[in-house]
Amino acid sequence: MSFENLRPDNILSSVEKALGLSLTSLMSSFPSYINRVYELCTVDGSRLVAKFYRPGRWSREAIIDEHNFIADCSDAEIPVVAPLCLENGGTLGEHEGIYLAVFPKRSGRQIEICNDTDWGRLGSLIARMHLAGDKRKAAARITIDPALSTKNDIEYLCTNVIPSRFIQQYRDIGNYLIDISAPLFENVDTIRIHGDCHRGNIMDRLEEGYLLIDFDDMAMGQPVQDMWLLLPDRVDACKRETELFVQGYERFRSFDRSSIRCVEPLRAMRMIYFLSWCSRQANDYQFRTNFPEWGSESFWQKEISDLREQIGEIENTSSR
């Protein structure tokens, strides 16, 4: 079964076999660029979400790390959506070389952070998740660190993706980012984190409260990574929100305030990671439709310019 040509018949049959259940013909796809995600329905009316992992992105061990993290959160009564147990006794299935997992569908709306209380609630939720994250390591997952993950992303882009005329510029500026950022990451707490904890990955189920979703990019990293993506602006421009988040966080877990200095380097590192992430799906039809400028000369000129600008922000922040 080709990942690029998943069809309703083989999607349904592979999930039925994995679950040992019969499904209706109802199926709708979710807008996911990396993986293929579908809503399905059992004959008794239960709604499910089936996730087919893009081959070559994560190893079996890395996906199991994701599932273990979700399970640890669920065991600690943290609101997450855990994968269902399959006929093979685990949570990860495989059909013709493609890994798959099935989750119960949970509805909700994207969170709206409206007041001080909401920031405190978010901080408390993330702290509880990090308590679960600190229980064990995720050996098969990346460690978000300039000298590790960012170095690998830069090398991958320069070797496989970036046009030759831009390679040296990008490598030079990327290595400079590593040089100025790496010292900030020394002796900082590293645990299992969500890794992609933006507002789109937290749902509000109203009476039930917040729900954390999509642990696909979970990693080993600094807890502050799961804070800064939620902020409405740079830390200097939203000190109140940051403080409220930290106060909520510290109801459950100590927060290393010195790690806030890593936010702007993390922003630059995410820019590089995003390019590496995009490049692995650049031939996908859905991706090409949504990113028509990908890979052009003007595209790489802008990326280099944006990265230089962000490094300038890091330097300005460090001098304050």
C-alpha cells in the first residue's frame, strides 16, 4: 500500500484488521501534511480517528515513545487522547510497511485565552504534563538543543535541500546561531515535552476543561519550549502573560525562570526545524498546493533574511 495513494478501501480494511472491529463506510480526512489522519465510525456509532504515520519520519521506537508519554499523562489524569489498544496487544499497528494508530474522537474548540485565570490554568496544565514527562526518558526522540537537533537540521538542509548558491550563507548563519545559543542550554533541565504546544494543539471542551492533543512532535527538551509557543508575542512584549503562566505552572512544578533566556534561540531553532520538516514532504501534492513558493530563489533569500533578523533579536535580548 503506497502512502501517497491511500484509498478508502485499504484505509478501512487496515483499521478493521488492527482493531478487530467492523466499520461503516463513513470516512473524512483531516488537514494533516505529514501524516494521513481520518475520522472513521464503527457500526455501533463510535467515532474514531485513525492516524497513518508517514514512512521514514519516525521509527517504531520513536512512535512508541509518543504513545508512552500519552499513556503516562493519562495515568496521571492529565486530559489527553490516548491511542486504543489493538488486536496485537499494543497501540501501534502496521499494514504493508505503514505504521498506524487509532484514537477515540474527542471534539472541542480551539482555546481562547481571555483573562488572567486562563493563563494560570494553562500554566498548571503544562506543569502537570511535565510531571508526567519527567518520569522517564524518550531515547528514540530528538533532543531540542542547538548543538544537537539544530546542528542536524542545518546539515540535512545544506546537504539535501538548499540550492548550492545559498548553502554557504545558510551554513554560516546557522553555525553562528549554534555558537551564540549553545551556552544558554548548558545545565538546563531536559525532560519529555510536547514540543509543539501551540494554541491549535489545546482544545477547550467547555465543562470538561482543556484537552492536550497531537503529541507527534514530542521530544526531549526544556520545559520553556512548551510555554513560548502559547505567548501572543515576544517575551519582552508580554511579561504579564509570562508571569501568570509561570505562577500557574509553579502550583505543581518548579519553573526555571532563567530558561526564559532561551526563548528567542528556540524561535530561531524552530524556523530551521520547520524548513527541515517541510522538505520531507515537499513532493506531496497537498504540500505543493499550500506552499507554491517552496524552494524558489526568492524563498531562500527570505528565509536567510528572516533568520538573520531573528539572530539580531537574540543578540539584542542578550545585551539587555
